[in-house]
Amino acid sequence: MRVGSGEHTYEWTDSWARIPDTESSRTGWAHHGIVVTEAGDIVAFHQGDPTMLIFDREGNLQRSWDIGLKEAHGITLVKEGDAEYLWISDSWEKPQHKHGYKVPEPEGPVSGQVVKVTLDGTIVQSLQRPDLQIYREGHYMPTSVAVNEERHGGNGDVWVADGYGQKYIHRYDRFGNYISSINGEEGPAGAFNLPHGIFIDRRRSEPELYVADRWHRPVHVYDLEGNFKRVFGLDFLTSSSGFVTYGDLLIIAELGGRLAVLDADDKLVCYLGDNGKVSDTEGWPNVPADLIVPGKFNSPHGIAVDGNGNLYVAEWLIGGRITKLVKS
């Protein structure tokens, strides 16, 4: 099955990831990120068990490991010298079958975690929650990480989106020292509603920080000092959740049932797997099984791209679904 059109056509590979068929894989609630390593392995997270999963390009599970994460909500791959690392934002808890998919009420402020790990699961760095007034009683639930990598001429700064908590984005230096924060009030669109995904876009001569403010529609754009520059997407985005780039293209995962492909000027080119009003279905994202069909997305949450322009999309729903779109 093909989706898209013209030079933006992809072959849809349904249920691409071969996750062992267990009760936890069927009843676990997937809510994770996904990345591709330089060697072409795909890194994701199990929908029910607390394990990182590494697949080959054909979707065969190669290995897994557990370091006590809850859901690996956001995963960002970086390279330092010859070594690759994963920055993982773990936003605290997720719904589980044994609790009726309800997260237990916390007794006090929630504190998620952000860790940097090797590809075999060794933690090499963690970031402390900023000591700010907003966290005296407020939750800290980080959802995404972006790194101004030194291999690209950056200074190593690490940006963390507290999307599910206080809706701030925090900046650290490469040693993990807190520098500053932004919350969207700097721009005309107003304070962030849910800064779900952040990404450093390097398609232009000056790299920029992109913020997917999921339920506020637009993408907010900042320079890498945290100065507001612009917004875009009010007229064609509904639920931006994460980004990847391939050449001059920007592909945005929209939770409301589609991918948006943008050109070098951030103008809409086309949608992929557009499922229109699926998010209006009662109980969404956990819709009846006959609505989870090939060629149509239900709830794209994490997105990754390999060196050939193939896309990997992890969806947010019970039982999970990871789809590969092969570039034609």
C-alpha cells in the first residue's frame, strides 16, 4: 500500500516491528519515542514492559535492556566522537492495564527524569530538575530533549521540554548546569499549552529550536539563545508532536492521525496517512480494532528517519503500533 503522492510517496509497512506476542505487549499502553542509529538500527520502547527495544531495518528484535524507565516518552540520539548516546525523557508514569489504565494520584509533586545512556543501557549523565518556584508544588514531567551537538558546530547545550508538567522548556550546558527557561510568553501566540516535542532544525545556515506545542497548533521557533523568532502552522497543523528532517524536508508527527510534510520554507507539501477526524472517535486513541487500518494513522507520537529517507512512526495507544514508511 502506498501513501503520499509524486516524489513524496511511501510504501506503508504495517505492524513493522516484530515485538514478541505477550500479554504485556497486547495490553500495554505505548507512549514512547523512536530513533535510528547511524548503523541503521531502530530504538524504541516496549508498550508494556520497562525495556528499551532495538530492531534491525526489517523489524526483527535484536536486543533489549532495562534501566528502570517508565515509558521513554522522548528519545533523542546524539553522537560524540565515535560514540552514540540516547537522551531519554521519562515523564513519570503511564496508564497500565492492572490499574485500569488510570495513573495513581501522586501524594506530592511529581518528578520525572532525564538521562543520557549508551546504546547498551549504561547511564552516563542525568539532569536535575531546575530549582525554580514553579516546582515548589508543581509537577515536573519532561517529554522531549534537544541537543545543540558539538559535531554540528554547537556548544553542547541540552534543552528539555517539561511538556506534561509546568509547560516550560529548560536549557542546560553540556555539563548539566541549568542556564535558563522559556515558556512561550515571549511570542505573540502566548504561553505554551503543551510543548510536547522539541527539535534543533539545521536545514538553514543558522540552526533554530522548534517547539511542537501540541494542542496550541503552531510550531514556535527560537534561536539557540532562547530568543523568540516566529510561529508557523496555525493554518495547517492541529496536533504537532515531534519532528524529523530529511534533506530540505521537515516531517511533523501529528497526534491527530497524520504526518505533515513541509518544504524548506516550512510550507505544507502534503499529509501522509491522513485519518481526518479519528481523534473525534469516542475513547480515542484506543478506538475499535477495525479502525486501526493500514494506510491510515491513528495517533502518531514518535517519529524517526533513516539515511534513505524511510520513516518510522510509533503510535500512542493500547497495544502500540510501529509503522515503517519506505521512501519510493
